[in-house]
Amino acid sequence: MEKGLVQVYTGDGKGKTTAALGLALRAAGRGLKVFMVQFLKGRFYGELESAKRLADRITIVQSGLDSFVKKGEPTDEDIRLARRGLSLAEKAIRSGEYDIVILDEVNVAIELGVLSVDDVLPLVKDKPTGIELVLTGRYAPSEFLEIADLVTEMKCVKHYYDSGVKMREGIEY
């Protein structure tokens, strides 16, 4: 890729991770290599199984626990895993092996206090020219919105959770 850009998918609507995965799937179909770090996620999601089938093009690494992080009260393990994820993303970016790097739920990780804007911003500002960088999650910091080349806000107009529908295998996870 001649010039990689910075994309942010944010907002309270469903589809931020799904959009990033769609981009990964499209890129893989064109021969590009994708590295995704899933912050705050440690349970099985369907995309992990799909990525195994495309392992020569898409790598997904989880860097979180299978539990929720309480805002402002992350555990030492939550913080350790988030920093590990950020380190893996930085290594992937610097390796020259990947065309696209996705920091899934990084915005939420910052909102919950397991990472800070200052932890992530240097990675965004100093990324190599040929790397496309995607940041997902609600609560995108203004610093990311300002530096991004594309910002998409998913807006929730109606959601079936509000009528009692629980997370469904293959749809939400």
C-alpha cells in the first residue's frame, strides 16, 4: 500500500468490530495481510475460527480477560493484558509484515482506564506510511478523531437488546 490511512469506527451503534473485520476480509481477498489485536476480549468469538481459515492473511490476537472491566477500576491483570496487546500491535506495525493493523476496542480500553491516550497516540502518529491503522470502539478520544483520515460513527437507532434479546452465537460473538 502506497499510503496507509487512519480509520476510526466509533459510536453507540452495533457494527464497529464487524466493520473492521469486513475490511480485513476484503483486504485478505486482495492479498493484503492483517493483524488485529482485540483489547478487553478473552472469550471465544466466531471471527477467531474464521481467521484460522485465513491464517496466511489474517491474524487475530486477544488481549483481555473473559470478564468485564469496571470503569476506573481495572485490575493489574487487565492493565498488563492491554499493554501486552499494545506491544504486539507495535511489533506488528514495525515488522513490515502487515498492511493493516486493527486495534479493536482500543477506544473502550482507554475509556475504562486500562490504557491512556498517551499510550496509544505515539503509535498512531508514528505509524509507517504504508500501514493502514484502524481504531475501533465507543468513546473515541478527540485526539484520535482529529488525527484520523476517516471517522465513522455507528449510531444506535433501535436495538433488539432493548426488547430482551440476549447475545446470539454467530451474530454478536
